[in-house]
Amino acid sequence: MTQSRRNFLRNVGLAGGAGVMLHSMGALGLTSAHAAETPAFTPPQPSDLARAGSKSVVILGGGIAGLTAAYELLKGGYKVTVLEGRDRPGGRNFTVRGGTRVTDLKGVTQVAGFSRGQYMNAGPGRLPQSHITLDYCKELGVPIEAFTNQNANALLYYPGDHGIGAVQMRQAKADTYGYVSELLAKATDKGALDEELTADDKEALIAFLRSFGDIGTKEEGYAYTGSSRAGYTVEPGAGQESGTEVAPHAMSAVLAAGLGQYFSFEFGYDQAMMMYQPVGGMDAIPYAFAKAVGAKNIRYGAEVVEWKNTSTGVSVAYKARGRTELIEADFAINCMPPQIAAKIPHNLGDDITASLKSFGPSNAGKIGIEYDRRWWEEDFRIYGGITNTRLDLRNMWHPSYGFHGDKGTMIGYYNTGSAADTYGALTPAQRLSRAVDMGKQIFGDVYGEGITASYSQDWKSQKFSEGAWAYSTTADTDPLYTRLLDATGNTYFAGDHLSHAVAWQHGAITAARAAVEKLHARVTA
Amino acid sequence: MTQSRRNFLRNVGLAGGAGVMLHSMGALGLTSAHAAETPAFTPPQPSDLARAGSKSVVILGGGIAGLTAAYELLKGGYKVTVLEGRDRPGGRNFTVRGGTRVTDLKGVTQVAGFSRGQYMNAGPGRLPQSHITLDYCKELGVPIEAFTNQNANALLYYPGDHGIGAVQMRQAKADTYGYVSELLAKATDKGALDEELTADDKEALIAFLRSFGDIGTKEEGYAYTGSSRAGYTVEPGAGQESGTEVAPHAMSAVLAAGLGQYFSFEFGYDQAMMMYQPVGGMDAIPYAFAKAVGAKNIRYGAEVVEWKNTSTGVSVAYKARGRTELIEADFAINCMPPQIAAKIPHNLGDDITASLKSFGPSNAGKIGIEYDRRWWEEDFRIYGGITNTRLDLRNMWHPSYGFHGDKGTMIGYYNTGSAADTYGALTPAQRLSRAVDMGKQIFGDVYGEGITASYSQDWKSQKFSEGAWAYSTTADTDPLYTRLLDATGNTYFAGDHLSHAVAWQHGAITAARAAVEKLHARVTA
């Protein structure tokens, strides 16, 4: 996500050209240690509508954007109706537990057999500290706990000719930082950077590198010869047991394996620790929203089949329990995935269809695998965190809850793009089989032992989602994008795709609040 | 801790000389991704004593070592008595809550006024994944949760002429890694490291640096010109809000400030995330031990005044409720801090006194400050983690529990050595005043607002501790150290000081298990 956003920023020229100005500001100490500010938002107040009179809004889609819009509009006394195709709130915010039953677009039905207390977040799984999603957790009374997005004991597995097998993240870092520090200290010491560095700079840089890389002195050639940071094969303990350090890999092998390519994930603005999750499952957020919005204001199992502007408002047709119903309101906020909204008949014009079609849906997949013991804790001392691999599993999440419990549920893969499509094309049983075969390459036979349940999610084949998220294929100044930021007639649009936080609930929430603000400003103008 | 242990390892020649061999092993891919092994331990079994008959053991000190020894001996049917000077178990494992009352060696009494649910761990506060302490949490049923030992949103404050004020950890990393990557890419590109690197190495290294430092292309001079990783002053959000990135500081300022000197803390074998803590306070561990050992086997308020070997066992005199009592047993395990044991009359000889005196006690201090709102979360979006400074506060812990609650308790300082002594010399009120004045330099006026309670711990002035921990001043092969690893007569010794995990509960536990093993082997020989 970060990568995409940064690329986007670079593409539109924001990051590159400003460098010199930013340097100058930095040198003056003008940057602030305070948190970034999310634009202020004042919810509608009932008193605002005193003159305008009560207004009704129909909201298409009960995902995070739709729920946020309903919740905020209700604060101002609006009459709201949320139409949701599924039988639950949340959209892509979806937590799978024992008994969860879903039939996908290919007609395949899965029923999750997870044990009591075990779950998998099939959609979003983590909350960055800066995201407004946390403010809603606080406001809605959803308790949070740490999400383990980083773990020195988790593994990296980048197989290849270099001969390095699965390694703990801590060793990958110790070796990479050790050799990088050795190299830069040598180059600095031999004067290769004298054009770039003053004598003071050089001294400070080498002091940093000695600490950062755990390397030797100048007399020792600044050599990296291993570090306790890489870990131990025998743990330090009582008496004379000083431990046995893990042996470092050779520099060429470390570089060839590309182990360091993963490190920057942990620096990302929206991925750096600390991260959080709702206690008991991410869907605590939509269920709390839905409770606040009220059951009478949400129609589940309501599949939109036509959405129209009328001369006085909007009209939406939907199918529910085999019948087609019509709902009319003063306004609509369309929070459906753009690729789905584009396919449903409407009368807002070809421009709107073109805008909705301009977003490119991406796929993502996850599998939850429940085991009868927490072997990653017991055998590997991995308490949470992410094992990353170049196998098409990509990311394996060690659970952030239930430590020391009898059972545990790994996310056996969280992958995107073609890797997700590869798994998505398989049956659930085939997905598990493939995921287990690959996991055994990393963790050994234990990966296939004691499996008590599994459930796999292929977002592309999910009805009402048809993808994991959808990025704009244009600049954010292109009419294909901007057209959806304002009302077309009496219809507004919202969703994470209409934000710079695509694939995050923060994007859905901020976009929904923007739509509510515009709608309310118009009503009270 | 890591630093000290590593230095120790280097001193005894373990780390340096082995480099070449380790390299070779690494290149062969022989290192394992499995967790380090703590030496196997088989608790005594009741059947073991069938021939030897029941044996009694008096344990001096009810800290973690003493409790572990008692707990494991009881598994084998030993009769144990723990003598503990305080009115609670745990020793330095000490959690302060509302109502906690302690009088220190200077006669100063503090009564903690923390609100219900608020607490501070005055002693150990975090558990590494590799430590056997976690196994005891599991065995004893002590629930754990994440300890936030790292946070990209926490601050670094290293004031100086460089002009950089408090910065978020994420910016310190982005700027430091950016410039370091730029420098090494330039040196590599200009051939300054051609002796060290093959063409393949160079290509792989530059690919890594571009990712690691978020730097430009060769054509852009590999320049670091800022990164979204440093954070935003305006958060990316709805519509066209792409966010405003924090401006980078200049390279010379970043190097001069030494911001990167802190990074290696997070790589330490026993400090790298993930870390854990018992839910509700670290003292859940000693209380669980004490419950398992049984109230009838622990005498609180029992201050040892003499410890002796006798011809048939041991004899220990202690004062309790104003009277001197004598207890005799077959064996003793002395788990007192060595600097205290050395001062109490005994008959084990001058060699033992010299051994006990050879450990150097270190000081550490902590202050807990309760606020009526969690301003670090609300104003700074800092959810847990450590703010580090060169002010003598050193480390400020943002709490790892109670997120989004009404109140919160910061550890306003966790410092050691002379910084701890500086605060220790003050009254509790003066400590708070000084800590708040310094905290304001970093966080502004909010640091002094809404304070509802505080409690400060100076370990040097705590009766029955007289220090935070004590390192051996000798090599672990010196008789001053080794003499305490075996019995002297019928007396054994245990404690974290007799381990390579000083200041950690893991050290106390493994040392206690080693003593139990030796004692039991002797009894059953």
C-alpha cells in the first residue's frame, strides 16, 4: 500500500521536486514531532436541520464507508436506510469463525470449522496508529490490542542458489546491517566520500555504523564477524552458559538472497509498529457501527438492481427475499465497489459509468489454518509476527491473539495479484494442500500436522466485492476521479477507492465523512 | 543488557576469533531457523526420593529464583520453606498499584495513589520470546499480552547544536537510512568498494539500498530527498488529500544529533520485538508461583540474620514480627542479592564472602506518572512504545495496556547508573518535579497537566534489594564466580547474577533450576 501511494505521489510530482525546500525546512528544525492531522470533521447537528427539515438518505452498501456515512448522518437527525447485499455488516471487513458459511461466485460453499475463540480476519487485519479507524474504535467502545506486524523471531525464506534457507528476521537484519556498515565504514575511512562528508560527519557516521552494524574497530577493519543480535542456537542461561551465537552468512550470499528487500516493509508509514487490532476480530468495528446505526435502519440481503436520480431525490430498486423493492429518498450515497456499481443499471450518465470503470480492482487471498497446538510458539518461539517468503504464499501471519492457548490459527498465506489468483483458481481443499506443501518447505513437517480446520478467501470471487480493493488508474486531478468527489444530481459516492488510503478502512471512513459533509452543507446552505 | 553480555563474550574471546569458522558455516547454509534451545530440565519426581527419603530445603529469598527453586523442588516431594523479608513475593519483580506502601532505606514512605486498573512495573517490565519466563507463564496460567518495546511514533530527543528537536522514531530512521543508503550507493557506484564487492554484489547491494533508504535512481544521484516513511504533517485521506510529508532533516544535522545511536537497541537479542508482559502487571508471575508453592511454605516478613552450614544440614536465623526464629533443614538455597548475603553473618568462609562481594550492584530508577487522560495517544498518536532521550530521563515508556481508557500511567523515566542515582537522591516529590520539567522539553506543557498520581522507585535504596541487579566483575571461569555454582557444604546459591542473563527473570529461573538439579542429583546419587 505504501509503495503504491508513494509511487503515486512521485508520479504527480509531489515528492521529487520539493526536496530542496524540505531540506531547508529540516535544517531549521521546523518539522514537528506531533502527529499528522486528519482534517477536522464536525458531524451534522440536529439543530442544523431545523430550517431545512428532515431529510432522507439511502446508502448503497453496508461496508465501512456506508456504515460511517449512516452513523454520522444519524447524529444530525437524518433518516437513513442502508442497503446491504450480504446478511452481515462490514463488506470486506470480514471475520471468519466457526460456522461462517459463504458461497462464492463460482458456486463453491465453504463452512468454517474453526474452534470456539479461533478466527481469521479475511479482510483488513491491522490498524496503524495514525488512522482515524482507531478514533472510531474509541468512540464505539471497541477494545483494541497489539497487532504483531513485525517479529525478529519470524522467518524469511527466499530460496535460491545462494544457499541460505529459512532464517530468522533477526539474523537477516544482523547480517545485512553488519555487512552494510562494514562496507560504508571502509569506504568512509578510505576517503571515498570526502566530497560528501566533513570530518565531523565522518566521525559521527562511523560511530553510528559501529553501533548499527555491531562491527569491529578501525584496527579490526570494521569487520562484521557475527553478532548476538542474530540470535543463538543455545540460549544464554545459568552459570557458565553464555550461549552459542548463530553463525553469520557470507556477505555475497546475504546480498544475493535479497533478504534485506523485506526490511522496508516495516518502515512504511502505515505498516510500522506499533499496529493494533480489535480484540476478538476486526468485524467488531462494523458490528459496533451497525449497533449504533440501529437494526431498523439497515436492510440486509438487499441486492441493488437499479439506482437512479429523480427530479426530487433518488430511487433505488433492490431484490430482497426474492422480491424487488423500491426505496425513494432525498439523497443517495453510493458506497459500492466501483467495478460493481458500474455494472448495475443507473441513469447518472455514461461519464459516471466511465469514472466507476476507471478503477482497477486488485485481488488478494488469505487462508486460515487452525492447528491443535501452537507449534510456532512452542517449537520456534515465534509469538506473532509475519513470516515472509518469495514462495507464492508471500506472507504468513502468526496470530496476534490466544498466546499460549491450546489451539491457534495461522494465516497460511496473505498474498495479492497473481499469487492470489493462483490460489483463487483452486478449490478450498486444493488451496490448503498447496499452502501446506509450501509451508513445509519453511517450517518442516510440523506445518502439516494437527490441522483441525481451514478457510480460504479469494476476494475476486466474492459476491458484492469482486476484488480486494480498487485503485484509481488516473491522477487524482483527472475528471474520471474528481467527478465522483461531488454529487451527481442527488447521488454522492464514497469508499476507500475515493481516497489516498486505498485498501484501508481509514480511506473508507474519511471518504464517507467527506460525502456527509458535502451533502450536509448542501442541505443547510 | 545485550551490550554488556556481548562485551563479556568478546572479552572472553568467544565472538572475535570464531568469525572465520562462522562465515564458512553460514555459507554452507548450516545455521538453523529454529529457536535457541534452553538446556533441558527434568523436574525432580517424587519417585526419585523413594530411596533417599524426604529432604527439607530452606530457601533464602522469595524472589523469582527462590520461588522457582521452591516450585520445582515441591514437584519432587521436597519439604521447602521460603524465607522472604518483604510482605509479598517477587523481590525485584514488583508491581505498584493504588495503596502500595513502601518505606525505603532512607526512611521515606511512599503510598501509591494510582487509580483502579492503573499500575507500574517498578522492576522487570518485558519478556523476550526466547526467555523461559514465558514457559512458566504458560505453565502457571499467567496470561500475556504484547509489550510495546518499539514504536515508530514514539520520539527521540537528543538536544544539541544540530538544531533537531524531538523527532518521531520513524523520521529518525527514514532520514538516517536514507542518507546512509545514498552514501553507500554513491561509494559503490564510483568503484570505491571494488576490492570488497563483485559486480553481482554491487548490483544486489544497490538494489537493497534503493529499497532500504527510499533513495533515487542512479540518474538522480541516489539522492535521499525525504520519504513518506518519515510521516506526515497532514494525514492522507479522502478525495485529493494525498497528505503532506514531514520534511527531512539535513544529513549533517542527522549525523551530528546521533539519532541513529538508538536504533540498535531494537536489534538486541533480548530487546527486539515482539516482547510480552503479563496481563495486569508483572507480579502476576510471582503471585502465581507463590500460589503454586502454597502459603504454608512461605514465611513473609522474615529477615535473615544468620545463615550457617551444620554437620547435618543448615541452620538459618531470621527475625519475624520482632522475634528471632531458627529454622533447620537438610539444605539451603541462598537466593539473596549477593551484596546483601555478603553482609549477613555466616560460616561458609571468607572465600564465599569474597565471591558474594565480587558482584557489582547497579542502580536503576523508574517513575510512574498517572494522567487523567491519555494525551500521548490523543495528541501524539503514540500507542505504547518508548521515547528515548539524552536527558537523564533516558527512557519514557508509553503504557502497553489500557489503550483508549480514561486514564493512563507513563513510566516517566527508566534510567540506570548515574542518572538513576541523580533521581534516587531526591525526594519522591522532587523526582516528579524534575521528571515533569524534563518531559515538558519533549512533549510540551501537556506533560505537566492532569497528573493524578505518581510513584518513584530507586532500587539502591530498597531494603532487601540494595540495587537493581549485580554483574560479576570477573570472567565466568574465575573462582570468585564458579565457587557459587556448586554447593558449599549443604548450601547452594541461585539468582540472575549467577547467569548470563543478569537482570532478567530468565537468569534467575535458569540459575534456580541449575541449583535444584545439582541438589537433587546429590540427594539421589
